[in-house]
Amino acid sequence: NAGVTQTPKFRILKIGQSMTLQCTQDMNHNYMYWYRQDPGMGLKLIYYSVGAGITDKGEVPNGYNVSRSTTEDFPLRLELAAPSQTSVYFCASSYIQDADTQYFGPGTRLTVL
Amino acid sequence: SQKIEQNSEALNIQEGKTATLTCNYTNYSPAYLQWYRQDPGRGPVFLLLIRENEKEKRKERLKVTFDTTLKQSLFHITASQPADSATYLCALGTGGFKTIFGAGTRLFVKA
């Protein structure tokens, strides 16, 4: 099992550009999450999904969109990138909703200039 | 306001000693608490979970305590090794999808 994979590892965007961060898991987990991690701060939940076709907002959803067309994939879309979106983005998945291990991907480091 | 606090200063200890990391929280009633390890440039990796009705949990050299009266969890690594050097995150589970992560404490274990 590859676990949770994310692409790209690094990306530099100009203000106003758009991009999609890819996330795939091969553990057949229903639950998937997108977090951002800023220096000195805890992980903040952006969006989550409880299964294919179902997504919902987390704590910091503004400026982002997600979709979940399959169990395996959960891409995160940034529209009109802003410097405030410079961060490290982690995708995670879990088997059950509550009190369960979250498996994290390796992260995407995004810089918006 | 709700807060989860981990010591932002790095913890430096000598190999073989016990490392103790602290996680304090306010204005939460967590159903469980988790500890994760994060190495530079990598995603967090789950270590231990302890529920609100448990006082202590152990796994090999790791021990976690959970005091809901003090609103505190302690994470211990006994017989620490240089390979234990990493950032350790605590995460509160309040039910559903709301997992609140602390900012983490960096641990350096010197040989």
C-alpha cells in the first residue's frame, strides 16, 4: 500500500493563478481531509469528505474548493491564489469518523508570490 | 476562548533519559486525545490515542496520561534515542470531524 499520496511536493504560484493539489489514498477509507499547516500553528482543517460525492467545510475553507468523485481521490482546488495561502498542505484519510487514526500524506509546500 | 497549548520551546535531552511533553487545553471537553509524530518535510504519523475515561496508555517506550480535571495530557518517551528527535503534536477529538491540533513541541535527543 502506498497510503496517502500527494502531488506536487512543491509549487510556486503567482497571485491570481489557480491550481489543484492532488490527493489519492489506496486504503479504501471513506473519510478524507485537507489541512493546512502554518509555522508555529496547529493543523487547520480546510475541507473534509465522508465519502464519494459528499464534502463539507472545515475551519478555514475560504479560497478553496474540493470534490470527491471517487473513494480514492480528493483534490483541493485553489482559485485566485493569494499570499495568505502560502502554507504546507496535508491530505489525510481515516477508516471511521471518530477516534480513529488519521493517515497523512507527505504534504505540498505552496508559495504564492 | 478555546485553546490547545504545547510548549513552543524545543526540548533538549540526553540519550537514555525520559522525555516528557505537555499538552494543555482550555474550554474543550475532548472525547479523546491523540499524539502524532512529525519529521521535517513529512506528514504527521499517529502514535497513541487515549480516551476521556482512560488515565494512562502505553505502547513500547511511549506513555500517555490524560487528566480531564487538570485539562492536560503528558507524553513520555522513556530511554530516549536520537531517532526520537522530531516534533510531537497533540490533537483533541471533540466528536465528529472536529480534531483540533496543537502546534507541536520539537524534541532533540543528544547522543
